[in-house]
Amino acid sequence: IRSTMFKHVAANQEILQKLANIAVELLPPLNFLGKFVVEKRGQNSGEFDIKNRTMAPLRQAAQAFAFKYQLSLRYSTGGRWIEIARHVENLRAIALLAQEAYDFLLRLRTMNGLKRGDSGRFIDPEKLTKMEKAQLVNVFDVVRMVQDALKKEFRLSPRRV
């Protein structure tokens, strides 16, 4: 079933572009002034959603590339990035960076969840160390590079503001 699904999705450019577009539309939670974009209201006011705003674009991008190149040996996001790095020469460098960034995000979310006693999904930037903040900014740069690679690879039109 899996190989049939991969074959059909890889052959359908419209589906591939939709998968890639999802990843491109999810912008990292950092504004042009270098400030974290946080929730303004509700239970998670003052925090950002690490799962939807940072991990999801990397997950979606890995899925889109895996479908395009029919790389179906790995099921996890990190595993997909490793497989992409091994099999797609022009994406090797970005895939290795994406895999490293995703691992950092998993660790940060896990540690945050352990401290808070929840899923760790929402991060309070005020409680991050300077090193964690700097690493996150680097991860956001990797997310943008992955999104640029998606735009190029899937010939996506530029986002309108």
C-alpha cells in the first residue's frame, strides 16, 4: 500500500505542490525585528507554538521531498531528512541542516514539556536561555532555507503579502 501511495503521489504534481505549499505557508515565529511572535490571547498568551510554527514546516517539507523522490524507507521526520540527504545530491546539505534543526526542536520541546508537565508544545521565550534563543534563531534560518528549497524544487509562486 505504501509503495503504491508513494508512486501515485509522486506522479501527481498538484498534490506535491499542495504538500510543499503547506510547509511554505507556516512562517517561523520571529518577526523582522528579531522578536518572537507569541500568542496574544488565551491560555498560551506570551508563548509560541513550537509544534505548528517551527516543527510542522520541517515535517511537511520532509514529507513532500520524500514523496517526490519516492523515499519510503523511513517513517520519522528525522529519518526522512537522513534518507533525503543520502539519496538526493542537490538537497544533501539542506537535509542535514534540517535534520539537525528538527532534533534540536524535539529536545527543546521535550525539555519544556518535562519542566511544565505537559506536551511542551508552547514555549515562553522569556524562559529560554540566551543560548537556546540563539539556537532557535538559527533553526528559524534553516526553516526559511528549507522553504526556499521547496519553492525552487516545486516551482511555487512567491507568497503575496
